[in-house]
Amino acid sequence: MRVIGIESSAHTFGVGIVDDGKILAKEKEMFHIGTTGMIPAEVAEFHTDNAAEVINRALKSANLNYSDIEGIGYTRGPGLGPCLQVGYLSAKTLAKKLKVPIAPVNHGVAHIESTRLISGMKDPIALYVSGGNSQILKMDNKPFKHYRVLGETFDIGVGNMLDSFARELKLTPSWGSSIEKKASGGKYVEMPYSVKGMDFSFTGLLTKAVSMIPDVPAKDLCFSIQEAAFSMLAETTERALLLTNSDEICVCGGVAQNSRLKQILNLVAKEHGARFGFIEGALNADNGAMIAMVAERMLLAGHSTSIDKCDIEQRFRVDSAEVF
């Protein structure tokens, strides 16, 4: 089934096309936040300006015409309201024009399921780490098939924390990837470590690291903030692995592009004879292909939504979304 997926939850307007789970296209335009962060209305305007061009580019990349499309998927949430609205309206317009079914997709489920399917995993412990989310999840079939949250951040996502610290250091671009580069050759300095059972917290770590900027070399701070944050995530992921008697771990979301995080998680998996899975960097970043993959499975299962009942939900939790 040839399905277009539209992702617009934050700074990326992404369009992907899949057919029988195979990715035919993944195109995007990304609003560059610089060192100031995002103003949702400005990002939404950027998405509006680029939506048609990105959709056309995806069709060209897949060597398809509009008439070849059999279904539409879009990010229902979670995300920034004005940004979600652009993707939602684009998807509704396409579905009406093409007279094809439409499926609203949970952004977190799309990250997890695309990683699980591409890496060939059955039922992994999933560490989902992005700007707005940091959660440890496992599939649960009661009361419906969904990802149950085993642990999560008490405050901000690890990606948000790293991006915020990059802005404090005035790194360009002010993203976690700049922290990873700056950390090369750094030495560890003591940092707060906040784990409560299966949950964790990052604001204390961020506050402490920012307070040390005048006195500690930037590369040491970048190295240390990564080591502390990733160790917290690894500890809780390992605990989830043991408590659920699982034999697979996967990592997904924007922060899953970080090579140091994957190195630490791979060591955890090896220690317990578990398989470790992840996907290529570009697919960990927000993209339309992951939306298309989940939408295709929803539509094939007969789970489409009438156009007049489609909507967005800014706080659409991953554990409230049914998985097909």
C-alpha cells in the first residue's frame, strides 16, 4: 500500500512515502533554530511555506504521481500546536483531493515502531530519547496493544537538556550534536546524578553544568554532561531489561543519533546477552517515513479515521496510542 506520511511536530516538515513497509522517499525541510530556540508561530509559517514543495519532492524521489497514493498519515501529536496544525491540514487536503483514507499517528509510536521494524526486533525494551521525550517503554497487550511507560523523565527530555546547554555555550548549531562534537577529548568533572527507581531528572544536571561554564573548559563540561545523562538512561534501561526478563533493547528518537549513547547501551546489552538495535541517523531524526510506516500498518488493519474527525493533540501520550 503506497502511503504518504507527514511529520510536522516541531522544527522539521518531513514527508515520507512507503510501500509494503519499504521506504520509497524521505524528504524534509528543517527550520534552523540558531541559538535562540523555536517560536512555534514562526516555525509553523516556515512549514506552510515549504509543505507543497517537500510533498512534490517526495513524490518525485519515489517516482510516483499523486494518483499512485493509496493512503495518508500525519502526526497527530505530541508536538507544538501551530506546527502540528500545518501537517494536519496538509494531510486532510491531500486525503480529500485524492479520496484516500487517512490515519492520525502518534509521534512516539512512529519513532519506536520504525526502529523496531527496520532493525528486525520483536518485543524490545525501547529507550525513546528526543527533545521533548525521554521514556523507557515495553509493549503491553492490556487493555489494548500499546507501549507501556516503565520509566520517564520527571522534568525535561534529554534532548531539550542538551540543546539548552548548547545554547548556553553559544555553540552553532545549538543542538545536542554540537555537544557530542565538543565532548571529544574532554575529561569528566563531577555532575549531579538523579535516578529515582525507573525515572530520572535532568534539570539539576543542566543547572549545575551551566553554573560551571565560567570555570571549566567547555569540552570537559560537554563530555561530563553527556556521561552523566547517558549513564542515568543506561541504568534505568538496564533495570527495565532485568525486571521484564527481556532480551532486546532498542534506542530511538533524535538523541539516538549520538554515538556515545549507543556505545553505552551496547555495553549494557552485551553484559546481559541481549540484542541491541538502532537505525541510521537520518531516520532517528523527525521524518515523514516513520509516520508513513505506522500509518500503512494502521490503514491495512482497517483503522482509518474519517476526515471530519481528524484532529491534533499536543499532549498525545505514547501510552494512550493503540499499536497495530
